[in-house]
Amino acid sequence: MNDLRKIVADLHAELVRYNLVVWTAGNVSGRVPGEDLFVIKPSGVSYDELTPENMVVCDLDGNLVEGEHSPSSDTAAHAYVYRNMPDVGGVVHTHSTYASAWAARGEAIPCVLTAMADEFGGEIPVGPFALIGDDSIGQGIVQTLKGHRSKAVLMQNHGVFSIGKDAKAAVKAAVMCEDVARTVHVARQLGDPLPIAQDDIDRLYDRYQNVYGQRSPR
Amino acid sequence: MNDLRKIVADLHAELVRYNLVVWTAGNVSGRVPGEDLFVIKPSGVSYDELTPENMVVCDLDGNLVEGEHSPSSDTAAHAYVYRNMPDVGGVVHTHSTYASAWAARGEAIPCVLTAMADEFGGEIPVGPFALIGDDSIGQGIVQTLKGHRSKAVLMQNHGVFSIGKDAKAAVKAAVMCEDVARTVHVARQLGDPLPIAQDDIDRLYDRYQNVYGQRSPR
Amino acid sequence: MNDLRKIVADLHAELVRYNLVVWTAGNVSGRVPGEDLFVIKPSGVSYDELTPENMVVCDLDGNLVEGEHSPSSDTAAHAYVYRNMPDVGGVVHTHSTYASAWAARGEAIPCVLTAMADEFGGEIPVGPFALIGDDSIGQGIVQTLKGHRSKAVLMQNHGVFSIGKDAKAAVKAAVMCEDVARTVHVARQLGDPLPIAQDDIDRLYDRYQNVYGQRSPR
Amino acid sequence: MNDLRKIVADLHAELVRYNLVVWTAGNVSGRVPGEDLFVIKPSGVSYDELTPENMVVCDLDGNLVEGEHSPSSDTAAHAYVYRNMPDVGGVVHTHSTYASAWAARGEAIPCVLTAMADEFGGEIPVGPFALIGDDSIGQGIVQTLKGHRSKAVLMQNHGVFSIGKDAKAAVKAAVMCEDVARTVHVARQLGDPLPIAQDDIDRLYDRYQNVYGQRSPR
């Protein structure tokens, strides 16, 4: 648990490094392996002040289990995802600029970059407009991402939620989401990006998910 | 007073961190609790050289009360706000890029992001064109923001003034103003952002002002 | 001389800080008070490696007088400005993105921001297309800026040259030039910025040149 | 070899400094002088963790010769370039935003900046769409760049490959490619950049390749 607190606390620095967040917006959580718990950012605490110690632990209904601070105001959405997507081990939320701009128009990001085919396997989809305060946001995330290759969803007029097998993978998806949101935006400003054939997207996605990086040999 | 000098001096680093200012432009001030005084940045001093000691103290007519440097050239505007808005404890001024671009067109930023509904409760309004040198800028700020939910105003052809219950809250409003100015700009570059219903804006604003962060229990 | 070497070397860090330069592009020079000499960046040396010691000294014909490295490849342009504008004590050259984009279109930046009226007193003008290798660039700078309020010129298809009473003032003009180039660009992307009346521009310029900052009392 | 390991490891910091890469994307390689080997980034290792020791060495068929990690997933493309372009001593690959946006539209970057004439001698060309996994990408790079002045190619829907006499020169080309891709993009957003005459491009290219920087005397 202490390890996971440190991992989750440290991963917030990646949101800062890649300019995905301002002030106290944005949050990372990670599921505690083998338990119905997750570690998440405290609410309204600045990124400079995050430590393993002030991370908070919640159960899968979003109730505070451990910690002196209130959990992130987005905790209900994280909890809903963990309850309903058992393979998800990490969740990230940001209002990163370019992704949120696509979300403000309610427009999916088309897959016109090989890096996007690699990571997301196709377009990054839009989820419904949903108010904070109950399970609406969580439901919107799960409905959109369940059975979808994409690990990120653009919640309409809101921002990005991304998921992964662990917190680090979810952060990577959040970083890549903003990166491709920006590049495709810039491409579209001066004309129409060329499409990538579905077959090629499928091949790229399959290869990247199974071969890339320092993974176990096959 | 020494505490406030340090708080105000340190908050200028947030303007630098979020790229809201270049060179010596921009300034933060904070009202001295219980006195008709405020602490403000000295004029023409670089951000690297700001210390608690070189902050200056002015009365609510903008006269220098304490300090070896001249007060910021925007002091008259800050003073006018403190004189006329007794609940305001902090004022910030920047020429941040995206907000100033909306200001150059004299165009309010429409509320198409939930984060904007949270923080500003609706659009960020435009104030009049006003010359520096008398109370015109201060009057423009107060006329625009008095009775308005928004804590930031886009002064036409000029830049942003933001207010808050204290200097930190005013800095947060300046940071969030640029963040939403940029995201809505980017959204608009490729089409029309989807509107958010007024009812939903009201609910988001009410919740955020009363629930978010590590506030007193309720 | 050693002081000026240090000042000029250190000022290059401002070009880096404000993202006005990449790799070894860009340069700052400063006139040696009371002598027909100026200190300038060595050619092709990275910004990390600049020291007071490796700055080079040239005469007003651009000949190397002191230094182990070759002077900047833009030395002839700096020298021409010093020869022909005796009040100029500093010159800066950059390819900063937004200013160079206006330069690529051969389009002056219109004065639609009060900060631009303050610093430049009106539009930032375009200078002619000129090849490096003789006095063409220097002539283009001097012809454009002599008798003009602006301390910066957008050399067509090339970049920015800025001048000032000393090297620091020229760096400030380069920083402000990119800042207003970017803000006006962003404003123009979504419509037409509102004009500022010439009378108001004149008043702002006069006030800023005579009152702003920690200057001598008047 | 140890020197080259350090050079290649350190050069990755330039990709980070100039924001050409996110997460583990992007890679630099350098040919081992006098041997049919090159040093390249390991696959899926973060930029913070790169050291001379974890760089890997491959032969010109892309087979791992030395190193505990797998070589970059782009190794086959690097190897193909070294096999087929004997004068190339360094190769760099990035998905830098603006260059990749031109690549997504399959559009060459026109030469409308003197800095672009200097470094690239004309437009930056587009290479074919090619899938990772065999020699397709390498062939696309070589077919496009062989006999072309440009040291960078925009691989369609993918990103940039740049080459140079050594790894540092290839990194410089990658940095300059993104810089001009961004400036020309920004210029194009508000109209048509002015063309530079072919004669002038030729003169600039010739001069820059032969005179600039702290080169050997002539």
C-alpha cells in the first residue's frame, strides 16, 4: 500500500511535466492489488504538496477509508470505473487543453497518426455530457470505453478520463491523448489529414499492444 | 504584514509558472486584513528579483505608504477595486496571451467547459477600453465585475484583471481564466463548441463554490 | 569591458527563457560605452556554453578585435546598425516563432494592444527581404527603424531585429515583440481585433516612455 | 564506443528540451566510426532513465550486438538508412507536433524562411506511408532523402526522420525541422507566406553549409 501511495503521488508529476493540468485540477488513482480499494489524490491540494502520506485511500463506493484529507472531487467517477471494469488498475482525469477542446465540440479525434493507431487502436471517442455529484460521469466513461480499444474518452464539455492496467499506463494514455489531440488539431487547421486504412490501423494496434517496449519475451 | 509581503511576493511565481507574464508585466496585490492598505509588486522590477522586502504597501488611494520602490504602474486600478469592493482581498493583472486575444476582439469567453462553470459561473465578461493614468481602468473593472459571478474581466485591447477573497484566490482566477481562454479558443478554431444549459451551469457553479477542496466541514 | 561581456553573455539566457531561439540561432550584442566597439555572441556556440570569456569584441565594421571564436554570422548587421544609429546601445536578433510568421507573410503587426502601444508606439513594421553576406540586412534594419517609434523590425522571410539604448533594452524589445506577435496572431485567428485610436496610442506611448518603472524622478 | 554511448544518451535530452517527444517516443542513433555498428536508444525506456550504459549497440541489419535492453522499435529503419547511406553518421526519429501535422496531411513544408533555406536548402519533403515491422520505413526515408538537400523527411501520417553527418547534426536537423514546421504553420494560418526566389535559396544554402559556425578556416 505504501508503495502504491508513492507511485500514485509521483505519477502526478507527469501531469505537470506534460502541461496536462493547472492549479489543483486533474487527478490520478491506482487500484490496490487484491483489495477493493484504490489510492487517489486528495481534493484541492496543490501538485507541489503531494506526498505518499497525503494520498487518500477509498473503497469502491468512493468512501474515504484512510487519509486526513478529503478525496478528489472526482472520486465517484474513479470508483464507478473500478467497480465496473475489473481489469482497470488505474484511472486519470485531466482538462488538458487540446483534448478538452475536442470535448467542447463533442467531436471524436480521428485516427490519422500511426502513434494513435498504436496506443488507441482507432479514434478517441466522446462520452456524454454529465454532471458531477452522482454516478453520471462514471457511467458515461464505462459505457463509452467498455469494449472500445481506446483507453481514453473525451467527456463532452468537460475533459479526459483515461484508464490502464495500472496507474502508470493510465497516465501514459492521458499523455498520449493530449499529444495526438494537439497534433491532429494542428493538422486540421490547414486542411484535411489523410486517413489511415482500417487494416493498417488494426495491424499497428496489434503490433504495439504485443511487441513494443521492454516486455516479457514471446 | 510581513506574512502578507511574503505571500504576495511568492504568488508572483505562479504567474511565471503558468506563463501568464513576460518581463516585468503583470502584478499581484493583497489587502492587509483590518487595515485600509494593500501590498503590491514594485514597478519595473523583474520576477527573479521579487522578495518580501521589496514589495510595497499602499493606501486605498494608491499612495505609497511603505517601500523603497515605486508601486506597480497599475496600482491605481488595484486601489480603486479595494475601495469599491470591500469583499475583495486580492487583485491580479496579467496580459496572458489567450485571454488578451479575446480582449483584443472585445469578445466575452462563452461558458462551454464545466471547469469554467465551476470557477466563473458563466461567461468571462469584457470591460471597457480605458487608459491608464486615472481611475478609468478601476471603474471599468468594478462596473463589470460588481454583481457578476465571474472573478475575471477582459479589459478591451488590454488584458485580464482578476479578483478573489484573498491574493491566492485572485491568482487562481487569473490562472483558470487563461486556461479556459486557451481551451475555448482552440475549440473554436475548428468549429462551434456545444453550449452548456444554463441550469447545468448554475448547478456546477453552486456545487463548486460550496463543496470543492479541503474546506471547512459541512 | 568585462562587465559588458558578462551582461551580454547573461542576456542570452533571456532569449532561452522566453523560447525565442532554438539551437545556436539568435544573438545579442552591446555597444562598448565611449568606444567604437561592441560585444557579441560567438558563432555556432550553444546557449549552455556561453560565458563572459567566450563573447567576442568587434569594431564597427564588424572586424574581430578580441576573442578566440568567430563572431556571430549576423555581426555585419549589428555593426551596420551601430555605425548608423549612434543612440543604439544594443541589438538583438531572433527567429522567434510568431514574429517570424508575420515576417514570412511580410505583414506588419497592427497595434491592437495597450502593451504594444506602450512599448512600440504603434505597429511593428516589416523590413525588406535581404541576403546575409554584405550590408543588405543592416541597411534594411536602419531604413525601417530610423525615425520609427518601433524598436523592432520584422525582416521579411527571416526574423526579428530589435534595438535599444543598451543590450537589456534590446532584449526586452525582442521579448515584447514575440509576446505581442503571438497575442495579435491568436486574436486574429477568430476575427478582427478592435483598433485603438491613434490619439490613445500616442498617449500610451508617451506615458510609458517617460513614467514607467524605477526611473529617475521627474 | 563508450564516448559514443554517452554522446547518444545525452543527445536525447535535446529532444526533451525542445519538446519534440513525449513519454518514451522518439530516438537518436549514431554510427560507430569505422565499424558496421550503431548505438541507439533502448525500447520503452523513459528519457529520465537513459544512461550511456543502457544504450544498445546494433549491427547494420538491426541485430542486437551489445546491451541488456531491446533496441528501439524503430531500429530497423535506422539500420536501413546506415546500410544505404554511407555518409550518414546519425539518425533521429520524433513525432514532433507541427512536423507530424504536416505529415498527417502529406504536405511538404514550403521554404519560406531564410533559416529553412540555410539548413534544408528548400522544402522539407514527404515520404510514403509505411508500416513498421520490415524495411518499408527505411526504404521510404532513403528514397526520399537520397540526392535531396533536406536532412529531414516527413513520413506520411507518422512523424519525422532526420539524418546528419553525426548524431548531433541529425538532432539539430530534427530541432530545426520542428521549428520551421511551426513557424510556417503559424504563418499559413493567417494567409500565404511570401515565396523566396530559388536563386536566393541556393545562395543561402551554399553559404550556410560552407561558412557558418566555428568551422575549420578557409
